[in-house]
Amino acid sequence: MVVIILIDSSFLFYQGDKLRQETFDKDLAETAKTLAVIFKKTSSKEIRDLDPNTISLLLSEPHDEMFYAIRDSKGQFIFGNPKVRYQEADPEDLEDKDFLNIFSDEIDGKGVRVVSIPIEHTIRNKIAVYHIQVAETRLQRQEIQRQIIFWIVIPQLILLISAMVLVRFAVTRGLSPILFLNEKITSLSYKNLTPIDLQGVPKEVDRLVGSLNRLMQELNFAIQSQNRFVSDAAHQLRTPLAGILAQIELALDTKNANEIQKRLENINESSKRLIHIINQLLTLSKSQSDALHHAEFMPLNLVAFTKQVTSIMLPAADLKHIDLGYEGSEEVLNIMADEGRLYDLIHNLIDNAIKYTADHGKVTLAVDLKDNKVRLVVEDNGIGIPKEDQTTIYERFYRGDNVNAAGAGVGLAIVKEIADIHNARIEIDSRKDKEGTRFYVYFDLKI
Ligand code: ADP
């Protein structure tokens, strides 16, 4: 800023001074031209000095002293004041028609500006060049220079300094909300995500603080739900593990081979359950919405794919003598899907249908086109889902009160996550008379 002020003031001073110099120089040249006219008249027959009265009239200035000199073509002094020095002009400069032979000098220790103008004059048929010179002290010029500094440069300096102070003030004031916010944010940590109190927040940033608070709320919620998930998952794993431990202790306490065999079978069952739960948890973590950018969507014929998954599940259905089959459309109905995740979705729905249907029951899959959506239907004639449970069953680790079959309460959470990734909608139709459940999943048709 100081540099700008210095540059600006110097520039202004330079411009003002140059203008003043030029104006004075032009005036001086005009006076010399007037003298030249008078000289020509005075010396019409023979060369003569100028009339002192005319000179005192022409060369009188209230603040300055003026001098004149008339010199011949070689610069030799003829009339006037010999102290007015002659300085020959550069021949190159003479080619410029606007050139003025003017320079600064001193007379009796006083600074002067001296102008020389050449004129041609004929006396008794003899043509010759004369130099008419006028010199003027620079008192008035210096006075004007002082005035320029006083009236232009100083106010300019004051203006710029005031502007500087104002800008500094405005910047400090403008930044104060940011500094305030910074202070508040610095005091936060992942352990302390309390929203910033909107009271006392400068209004320039209250929207930003509002957005930050919303973000922190979401973060808080995410951290809490992660913590809940970890503790729920640990709980889910602890139950079968405790069972396994108990069975091992019982087996160690007996020498009866049949008893040991029974315990080992129980351990085997519990281990399978444990592995199933771990696999479910892994699938769930892979299917979180934030895994969306890892999903690979490709066109897939849902009809063929559903039939394929159904046939893979046949052995599981056979164990309960359940009639598992496909009864839907035979057309090609394409959707955009991540094959691996879609497999988990269908697998989990069939797995539940088998699990919550009594032996010799029926589980039917179908794919059809409904309202321009590709609809997957998984229908069973099992225990059904009470109306009040139909929204909560998608929560992680939630299990219905009416179920006996083993499970971790994670299957439908996985189904929901995968449906969300595919932008698909899930609906449940579970009949009151407990005659089973129908899950519908609606996908966008890929044309
Ligand atoms: P899990 O089956 O391990 O309990 P899920 O998340 O797959 O966990 O299912 C959550 C709950 O939804 C189940 O405990 C059960 O109450 C209910 N449920 C899911 N599918 C069915 C179904 N086909 N028939 C009846 N109830 C079901």
C-alpha cells in the first residue's frame, strides 16, 4: 500500500510539474516572439537595441525578474544582458518544427529558464539570422510547484492513507465471522460434535453454521449407528460362541462317547450359524450405500438370473421338503444391476422364505412387468409378518417376535441396502390370516 501511495503521489507530482513547466515555457517563448517582432520593427533600417520602455513593459513580472539578449547567427552578443547565456541547439532537434530551444541556467546565482528563438531579418538588403533570447527567474514556478504539492499531492496522500485505513478496517471486520467460526470449529472433535450455538453467530455465516450443524448431526448419527452396529454384531457373535463353549465344557466333563458325539454335533451346528452370521455381516458391510461407487452395473436379464438363483437354492428347500420354483414371465426383462449384489438380494429373500415356512410348504419366485417396472416377487406360505413389524424388519439385527428359526436379523438389512444401491423399491404383502408373505422388488426397466 505504501508503495502504491508513493507511486501514485510521484506520478501525480510529475504530471503536475510537467504541465506547469510546459505552460511557463510556452509563455516565455511567446514573450520572445513578441520581442522578435519589436526587434524587426526597431531595426528596419539599421540594427538597433530595443526601446527600454517597451522592454520594461514587456519584461515585467510581479514575482520574477526577466532578462533579454539579442545575438547574431553565431551566438555573439549584440544587445541586452550578456549574462543571458547562449546555448546552440542540436541540428537534429532543429528539424522538428515544434522544437523549442530552452534550457535551465543561472544568472547572478538565481535559477532561470532561458529560451532562444532564431529569426531571419533583412537590413539594407542583407539577410541574417538573429537569436532573440528571454530569461526568467523561476520563483513563480517554484511557488506553483509548492502549491501542487500542497493542493494535489498532500490531499491525494491523505485520501490514500484514509482508504488504506478503511480497507484494513473492512478486511478485519469482514474476516471476523470467519475467525469466529474457526474458533468454534477448532473446539470440536469427533468425540464432541455438539452443534454450534446459533446465538451470537454473525449473520454473514449463520447459513454456513446451519449447514455445518446439519453435517455434524449426520456425522454424529453415523458414528452412533456404527457404534451400535459394532456392539450389536459383537452380541450376535457372542451368543453362538458362548453356546459352543458350553458344549465343549459339557463334552469335556463326560466320557460317554454318545454324549460327546451329540455335543460335537451341536458345536458343528453352532459353528455353521456363526459362519453364517459372519458372512451376513460381511455382505452387509459390502452393501452399504457408500459402497455404491464400487458397484459394477451391467444390463442383466432378471428372469434368467432369478431362475438361476432359485435353482441354486433347491437343495436348501429340499431339506424342508419345500416346493421351490419359478412361475413368472419367460420374456427377457433387463435391468441394470451389480450381479454379485443382486445375487445376495434374491438369495436372502429365498433363504428367509424357506426359513419362515413350515416343512412341506411352498416358495414361488416370479418376475414380471408391472407399471413399466421389472418386478421380482418372492412368495411363501409361511408364518407371515405382522403389520407392525413390516417397517422395522429392515433394521439391522431386528428379529420378529414370532420367529423361532435361527438368524442374526441382518438378511433384510442387506436386501434393503442392495435395493437402495439399485434404486429399487421394496414392498411387502403379508396376509392377515398368516398364510404367508410376498416380497416385491421393483427395478427400472433397461430398454
Ligand atoms: P433373520 O431372518 O436373521 O431374523 P432378517 O433381517 O432376514 O433376519 O429378517 C428380519 C425379520 O423379518 C425376521 O426375524 C422375521 O421376523 C421377518 N421376516 C423376514 N422374512 C420373512 C418371511 N419370509 N416370512 C416371515 N417373516 C419374515
